[in-house]
Amino acid sequence: MPTISELFVYPIKSCAGIALNEARLLATGLEYDRYWMVVDADGAMLTQRAHPRMALIKVEIAAHELVIRAPGMSELRTPLDAAQLATPARVVTKVWRDAAYGLDTGEECAAWFSTFLGMPVRLLRFDPERERIVDPAYTQSVGSATTYFADGFPLLVIAQASLDDLNTRLNAKGAPSIPIDRFRPNIVLNGLDAYEEDYVETLSIDGMQASEAPVELRLVKLCARCPMPTIDQAKGERDPEWPNEPTDTLSVYRANPQRDGAVTFGNNAVVTSGAGTWLRVGQAVEAELGFGD
């Protein structure tokens, strides 16, 4: 039976993630995942696609604050609870073409991020009084789903065997192996075959405590990959010897004709039941496969 081998949250969109032994599942995904986002002076989102140095911004979830650090910068803190922000301005922004709703975290955060990124930017915290609806084209069978500043879905699921297979292919051409953080998953599973997550329709997980409800996740859309996996998350830049990997290798065998030839790796999921339950590394998962008609 598959098991959860790793759990990750990415509190600030496109900044470094945090590996966790346990994480609370909410309807919007894992708690604190993409609760914050950096925007430019026009309110447009920033990502590693254009600003790879964002990978060097590391975060820690403290008791009541998000602690933010980066090379050459002093430590920055901002409240976890949006209610603790001092009279924040409400900002309507976009994640790609979707409207999203933020609270400005203030001048100290703006100055810190502007200094590190070398341009005028601000840090938004998602407004908990608003909702961002997941594209209904992918959730018709489960009803509506919501998320915060994620690209499009509450969760990204990847099988460890898929990464292992990719690394075997990279090594065969002389390229180095890459870690799972290049693909920024939320849930990594052991016990599935390589790319078997492509065909998983539902994941069922029993709560580990008697008081915890069982979880069901519905996998609804294969994840089309942009060039972001080419960025070394430890260095905030591409490998000068292999600047287009793993995209070049993936494009040979993972171009998906059903996605107009886009390279896919991982499967996006929505939460259909069990919000409030804790997920834990080592937890058993039942995967129901479907292969279409």
C-alpha cells in the first residue's frame, strides 16, 4: 500500500518550502501553503520563473509568526493570523488569470523584499474573508473547491518513483540527479509505480486519531510544467552546465498530447472530505486508479 513519504508547504508563493513530518489539511490545501505572495508595484505576482532568487528566501512557521530569512538580510517576521495585521490595505490581484484577494502586510515587509529582490515589491497575505474558486471545469464531479495563492489547485501529488525514473534518465545522459524540491509537491508518495499518479482518481487516508475524519483527495488535473524546475532551489539559479534540465529530458517522454503537448509531472488534487485532519509522514494511503473510457 502506498504511504506518504514527504509533506511540503510553501508559505510564500515561489519562495523556499518547508518539509514537515505532519501538516493539517484544510479545504484550501495544507495549512499555511501559499498564504502569502510577493507582488510588484502594479500588484502583479512575482515568481521564480522571472525572479529565481526568490528560491533563496527561506521561511519558518513559529508559534504566532512567519519568520523570513535570506542571505545578507536581517530576520523578518509577520503574523500568521491575518487579524494581527495593523489596518492592512485590501488588494485585488491575480494568480495568472484568476482574481485573488490579499491583505498588504505593511511597509517593513515591503522594504525587506524590495531590498532583497532589487525592485519595488510588496508582500500580500491572502484575505481569509474572501475565497478563490478552483476552475470549475476540473471540479464538476466534486463540487466547488477553493485555494489561496497556489497556481490553480490546493495540492500537488507526486510519486517518488516518478522522480527516481527521471533521475535515472538524467544520469544516463551524464546530467546530475535533482531533488524533489524542483517540482514543489505538497504530498510525495512511496509505493506507486513511476507516473502511476497520472492515473490515480482518488486518494483515501484514514485519520490516525479516533477524532480525525477520514480524508479523500480527488486528483483532477495533470500538472503542466513551466521552466521553473530548471532552477536549483539551493542556489536560486540554473545549473550552468545543464541549464535546461530536467525540461529537456522530460520533453522527450512526458509531452502530453491531451495537454497540447505540454510536459506534465505530478497530479493536482482537491480536498473532497477530511478538512481539519492531520496528514503525517508514514501514513498509509489507498489509491484508486482510473484509466478513462
